[in-house]
Amino acid sequence: MEKKSTVKSNTNSSDNSFGLASAILGIMSIIFATSDSVGGIILAIIALVFANKQNSVSETKWSRYGKILGVLGLILNIILLITAIIFIVQNYDKISQIGGILNAP
């Protein structure tokens, strides 16, 4: 007598978990761009990895959205990080004067 397996495979083609996670992480990376560019870059990279993992199982609209949002988040975070670095370098003397005023007794 042959036994039928009732355990579901983790590679089910209707499973959108990595695609949905990549879309959510892509949105979070765009939100993090306004406050923490390094964290936003990390979230965007994870979103792209999850989107690619979902595409290897089956391409879904969520993986496509996650890839688009991940790329947008990565570009936005890199631009804002470079802009912040340029601003700090150009205005270092003014920033150090403000720090001196705040630390005065």
C-alpha cells in the first residue's frame, strides 16, 4: 500500500511570502531614506534578495513590486547619503561652531 504525503512543499508556486516581504521591505527602505540612509540601504538590499528568491520559485506581481521598490529605495538612500556627506563636508566649520555653542556652560 502506498502512503500519500500530506506535508506541503516549501516551494509551492502559489506561495508569495518572499515577494510580499520584498515589497514591504522596499516600502520601509523608502521610509528609512528620510531618517537613516544606512538602514534604508540594508533594507533595500534585503528586498532585492527576497524578490530574486521569489522569482526563482515563481514570478509574481509582489516580487516585481518588491524589486521596483527595492531599487527605488536603494537609489534614494544612496542619493540622500551622498547629499548628507557633501553637506557635512562643505559646512563642517559651521557645524563645529554650533557644537561648541551647545557644549558651552
